[in-house]
Amino acid sequence: MKVFKSEELSHQELAQLCERNPLREKSIVDLCQEIFENVAARGDEAVREYTKTYDGVDLEDFRVDVAEFQKAVDQQPRKVIEAFETAIRNIRKFHLSQNLAEQPVEVQPGVTCWRASRPIGSVGLYVPAGTAVLPSTVLMLGVPAKLAGCPKIQLCVPPRKDGSVSPLVLAAAYLSGIRQVYKIGGAQAVAAMTLGTENVRPVDKILGPGNRFVQTAKLVATSYGVAIDMVAGPSEVLVIVDQEATPRIVAADLIAQAEHGADSQVVLVTDSYPLIEAVNAELEDQLGSLPRRELARASIEQSFAMLVGSMDEAVEFSNRYAPEHLILGMVEARKWVGKVRCAGSVFVGEWSPEVAGDYASGTNHTLPTSRLARNSSGVSLDSFVNKVTFQELTREGLEDLAPALETLAEVESLEGHARAVRYRLSREEEVRE
């Protein structure tokens, strides 16, 4: 890994190190716009053509049938099913804790306000299938969607060259309670779920990670009135450790993220230069036996280590970088938790590998990337619901609030607003007379 010393970097150079994966390539935006327009005009026919072009398979029917689901579940070893069930149990338990009932609040006598969650009517889940099969993403999206009570849930995943979908993905979908799966990937999947086709119904919100084309397509989808969870692009991790860290473990944590793909970024931040040297030696040693070593090596070559003067400076750099995943591996890591402001998901202490969050600790692994952790959160139960506010006023409550309401309507020159209050009260006066 390249090594930088924070004390030698200008403000601009630090900013450049924090910048990554911007979705501003005009050629990708233009292509996604073209795909949307074509799908809008030609529906399934256009989706079928794009699937043949980009996935190399000609499909007549995109939908996974019941027999494929059952076959996928039946062929899984028991240990795989048990692993899925463990993950589902923990994901469900953690997300269920987010289902908090909010109590009505009487803001003043006779004026009561409250808020309630309502499931989003139709959601579309996207599960990538690039260089790795990701059934865990099915669980991370499907479990909270079902828990939220969304009445219509559909999932899109790119087909394999033989026209099938990975049995692992289908088994995960089945165990999550999802029965509507389409063999469609890329920007065409996002377009189909946004616009609807003869066989794919349009949705209200699209969630899930993907490559630059998928994420750009999700941004295009918002211009058609469809909501998205976030921009969840190439994976990232930032690891903060001190001289007490074990180089072998630090290197393993970095490689675990780097093996996702060549465009993943892994960052090491520490106040110990000897540790950086030791970790670099470990990286080289561990990459030699890694099955996905070429992808991981490409990722590490465009990643870096940052030498800082203190742990305070390390955490402050992390907040500036705003990583998708943050590992606090320093001594007494728990005491630094309160200083973390910008991160998608944080792993505290030497016994908390990021891999736990990837799979089965219970937190969601669909998280903001590319510095969006500065202002966005990962997928949660809230991602699948609308928060609806309510208010109920009594006659006395409206009478007490009326002077403020009419004055504010007056200063905004909105006489109609004032009348909506005044006429109610005058009607009550007429009734009493």
C-alpha cells in the first residue's frame, strides 16, 4: 500500500485522498438515460435485448418459477441453510428493535400530534452478481422488507450464462419470504422496476448495491419519481489501529474488503510506521494464497495507509473520509466510539471483524459509500416505511392556536389559510347562538 504522512499533506491533498468513485461520467449517465427511454418505449423487448448484450443470455421469461426456488433450497447443504437461518434470526432481531412506537404528544392543550410508520407499498430489491455470489445481500434487503410489512416485494438479480440464477441467491430469497424474483441485471433492471414492463411491475422504491451503471441508473430513477435507498457503490473499509495491533489480523481485515473487487478501497490509519511496514509485508504474504488475489491486489494497489500523529487525528481523518465500514482496532477502542461522526457501520475492538456485519451479526451491510456516510445512513427498517404525521385539534385547541395561525397566514399574504381557521370558529359561534 502507498503510505502518506498526514503532516506532509496539504488540505487539498487530503481532500483528494478522501474523494472516490464519483458518479459523474457523462457516458454512463447518457447510456442509462438511453436504457430508460428504450425500456419505456419497448418494455420487455428492450430488457431482453440488453440482457443478451450485457449478460450474454437470451431469455424469453425473466421470472423465476416455483420449481426453481424449491430445487435451490433442496440442494443446499444443511450447514448452509443453518448459516442462512442464523443470519436471518440476527438480522430480524436487530431490525425489529428499530420498530419503535411513538407516543402522541399534546403540544398544547387541545392540540395533539403523533407519527406512525406505514410500509412502502411496493419495493424493488437489487442484488448484484458480478465477480461473487452475494446471497447475504438478499437477506439484508429481504428480511427488513418483510419485517416492515411491504405488501409487494420483488427482487432483480443478473442471470448466469446458462439463464439461471445462483441457487444460493434463490435459497436466500426463499428463506427470506421473497417469491418474486426476476433474472434481470444492470441498468435495465433498475429501468424495468422504475417504469414497469409487461411482466415487471413498477415499484415505489429501489434498494440495493451495484456497480457504477446500477448506481447511476438508480439516480436516473429518482427523476421518474421513484425513491432509492442511497448510492451504494464499490465497497470500502478504513481500519484504525495503534502499535499494539497484530499485523496479520490487520492485513486480513484489509484483504477481506479488497477481495470484493478491483475498485474497492481499503485504508489503514495508524500512528505507528513500523506497523505499516509489517502490515504491508503481511499483505504480500497473504495475497499469495488468496483465490481472488488479482482482484484484491488491484484494490490494494490503489489504496493507501495514512501515518498520523495520534489516535485523535486518526479518528478525525476517518470522519473526513467517511468510510462505508470503520474498524476501531486500537487499544480501548470503545472509548473512541463517541468521537465517530461519519461512518456507515463501525466495528469496535479486536474481536469485531467487519465480516461479522457482512453476514450475520444482525446489522445491515447495505451502506453508504463514496463519502455519503457524511449525510446518509445504511439500510434499516426505516428504509422500508413511510413516516406519516398526524394531528388532531379540539375546538378549544383551535381557538387557542388561531391567533398564531391567522397572524402567520397574514404575514405570508395567504388569506385562504386564515379563512380555513376563521370560518371553523365562526361556524361554532353560529351554532352556539
